[in-house]
Amino acid sequence: MNTTTEASVIARLAALPTASISDAMDSLGLHGTLHGLAGLTYDFRATGPAFTVQYAPADEGRGSVGDFLDDVPPGAVIVIDNEGRTDVTVWGGIMTEVAAERGIAGTIINGVCRDIATSLEQNYPLFSRGKFMRTGKDRVQLVAVQTEVTINDVRISPSDIICADADGALAVPQARAAEIAEIAEGIEETEARIVASVKNGSTLVQARKDLGYHDLQWRNK
């Protein structure tokens, strides 16, 4: 996928809710939903190519948190895998300030974050398993950047497209992104037609039947 095409697909996915993207992926037999990761506020939304980061428990040396940030390009969504740990954080206020200043699209954490007031002040999208104040410095260490990570059995490669909103976060395989966007757009159109039909006097049961609602996520399998 060239840069122009990728930007177009990302823009299309950014205009769609994760619910329809998830249904589209279901229709293709793809699993990309990141269960348990939620935004700090319902207003947060992030869409962009993944920049992946892997942490592990620190060994006898001193661990580090956040040194990768200088390498993240604008528009990327940082995906941090801290193995789901909720007892130490891997994201805080300084990182939020820097990421917001540099135009990074957001951060997804399989773990927890802190200094959430800064995220809210900066309107910087953060999605995580929760919030906690205990630092990860010297407790975790950076072990890999821009390699495949696995969260909830979902394998995420660098440049896969991350989509996150009030309903949660998911990863769209880059190679299938245009196809998924097209199906999701069709789902959105169908659901809008169902609502319009009901407003024009149809029953919900009949509108759903007429427009094939119950088959939407199965048509492409």
C-alpha cells in the first residue's frame, strides 16, 4: 500500500465507528478487537498506523520507560504491550506532552497509565486497562520497538491500522484495510437505512428483515 493510498484508507476508517469496523472484520473471519482496553474519556478517538513497543519486567539493570518516543512519526498510534500489567505504569505526563506536541495520534496500552489530568488537558487520546500512579521506571524495561506484539491473541504488526473510540480499540491488518473499510461503510449505510425506514413507519423487525441486518457480519465468509 503506497503512502497516498494508506492515507486515504486511514481517513475512511477514521470516519467509521469501531463497531462497524469490528462487524466488517467478523464478516471476513478476522479477529482484531483488543478486549479490556478503553479510553480515559468517551470523547477520545485515535486512528493511525501502529508504532509497536514491547516491555518486560526489568532485570538487574535499570529499566527505562519512554525512550522510544523520539522515533515515533506524526500520525502514528503508539501500541504498548506491558503484558497487561496493572501494578506499574508505562505512560505519564511528560510523554503525553511530547506526543501531543509532535502530532502523534494516540496511545494504546496493554497496561496502565498515569498523570491522566495531563492527557485530558492536552486532549491526547489514551486507551488502557486503567490508571495507576506507580512508576514503571526500574520495574520494566524496553525490549523491542517496531516488532510484532500480541495483545489478547491479536497479533499487531507495525503499520497495521489502529482504530479506537468510545467502544474500545481494534487492530486492522494493513493488507486488508481497504476491503474492511468498504464493508464497514456498507454496514453503516445499511444501518442508517434501517433507522430511516423505522422513522418512516416501518417496524424494526420488518426494516431489519428487508435490509438484511442479521446477515451483515456474515456475508463475506
